[in-house]
Amino acid sequence: MDNILFILIIEQNKNILKRMSSQKFPKLLKLKDYITLTGTTLGVIALICAGLGTRYFISWGFFLVTLTLGTDLLDGYVARKTGTMNKIGIELDSLSDSLTFGIAPAVLTFQAFKTGTTYDIFLIIGCICLALGGILRLARFNITTEETPGYVGVPVPISALLFIIFFYANYFYAFAYGGLEQPFPDISYFLIPFLLILIGWFNITTFIRFGKKGKNIYVLFLILASITIIISILWFLSPTFSVLLIISFILFGSFLTFMIYLTIGFFTHKKKQI
């Protein structure tokens, strides 16, 4: 009897899988999924820009990752407004986020800060930590079943935004003093491997939590994303020495503010647990 029941279960699962595999993608995908795939496409182009290797193309790569922050917010908004939550959309969102907010920023950061010396070994380690931190966080999020409000660890779009801001702060500073070939400040080369490892760990730590009611981190995220877009426009309109320096200092200040906010959140939550 048990064998017959086991065979029936297997056959039922086979039929379900067969029906699912026979469905065409236009039927499986919703509007929000096409928005997600748009972000994925931008992430792939960003990686191509990273492969080209010049600072000009790297800057465009980071800009494309900035645009994917918008598609990531938009697909969630459309899903909520249209009530079109589906299983394939959940998987697509995580896979897309792994590429656009984990792998792409790590590769772009390596290309932006590499020196061709033994220093690059530490940079590679940092970039791997950032990519793995983002991927592991998304994997954990997908299998989390407990009804815990908010998020555990720093969301990957926020960690990607941090490196976008850090890159452009250095980019505009260097451009003000010598153009695209001007090296970044020495302190940035020293700090970037540690920042990569730290933020990769921030992705997976359980000592940082963001509640649903505590929207401060998301408000800060939107403000910084908007600042990045506005600064891009200013860059195209008036790339003078003073404007470039002002932009650079604003971005460095924004990055520092964000890092202080996350660090305080870490110590506050850890103290509560103790």
C-alpha cells in the first residue's frame, strides 16, 4: 500500500512539473517581472562596461547599477499595486539582485581600484567577500519562513549604493585634479578592501535589523539615490573644478553618514541582545 501511494505521489509531481514546463514564458511572467529583467539587463551591460576596464566605462557601469536601484523599487511597487505576486517573480528578483547588487558592484569596484601590484590580492579578497555576502543574504532571505518583521542584515541594494557613492566621490575628486587618468586618493586605496569585507559582512550579520515600522534606512536610501542622480546631471551640465570638488565632498559626506548610521545600528542591536 505504501509503495502504491509513493508511486502516485511521484506521478502527481511529474504531472505538475510537466504542466509547468509546458507553460510559455509570456504566461509565466507578469509586468513586474519584465521590470526585473530590465534591471538584470542593465546589470549585464554594467559587467560588460567593467570588462572594458577604462575609468570612463567603469563610471558608466556604476551609473547603470544606479538605474537598477530604480527598477528594483519599481518592480516591488508594481507587484503590490497590481497584486501579481508569483513564484517565478520571487526567484527572478533574487537572481537579478545577486547579479546587479552583488556581482556587478564587486567587479566594477575591483576594476576601479586595481593597481597592478600585490595590493590587488587584498582587493580581490574584499570583492569576493562583498559578492558572497550579497548572494548569501539573498539565499537566506528566500528560505526564511519565520514571521519576522523587517529585514535582518543590510539589504543588498543599500550595500551596492554605498559603493556607487564611494566610487563617484573618488571619481569626481580625481577628475577635478587631473581628469580620467588621475589616481584616486591614497586613503581610498587603503580603505576599499576593508570596506568591501565589512559591508559584505553587514549583509549577512544578524546584529543589524531594520523593522518595517522603522523606515529611516529606506528614507536615507532614497535620499542618497536621488543625490546620485542629481549629481550626475550636474556633472554633465557644469564640470568645473569647484563643482567637481563640491560633488566629491557631498558624496564622501553621504558615504560617511551612511556608514556611521549602520555602525551605530550594529552596536545598538548588539547591546540590546546582551
